[in-house]
Amino acid sequence: MQRRVAAARAGLPDVGLHTLRHTAATVMLLNGVPLKVVSDILGHSSITITADIYGHVTTEAARDALARLSSDLTGGGTPAPD
């Protein structure tokens, strides 16, 4: 229950811990943090687990998805790339 309270205080009342964890890992990878470091931070027992879960994240696809998300969240302020 503390997690929900902390998320609500951060302005994220409907976001669960799993979503925050996945988002943090994805953002770290998109910002060039080595897979091994992300794996260690997440507490995975092997880098293979992290690679299996996040290996599909490519820079181009992620940038496109984030641009679209930003556009949706800001009411169209940032146009999504074609």
C-alpha cells in the first residue's frame, strides 16, 4: 500500500510498481546504460533475463513511441514522427 501512496504523491496515482520498474529499465537502456548495469539494478539473476525482456527495445522504435506518447499526453503539443 505504501507504493500506491508514494506513486500518488508523485502525481502517478494509477501507476503500479511493475509499470514504474519497466519504465525505469526502458529509459535507462534508451539512455545508453549498459544492459549488465540495468540487469544488476533490477536484481535479475542473469543478464539473459534482462535481454529477453528488454532486447526488443531499439532506439528508433522507442523514440517514435515516446514521441507519440508525449503528443498524446500533452494534447498534441509534440507531433509524432512519420
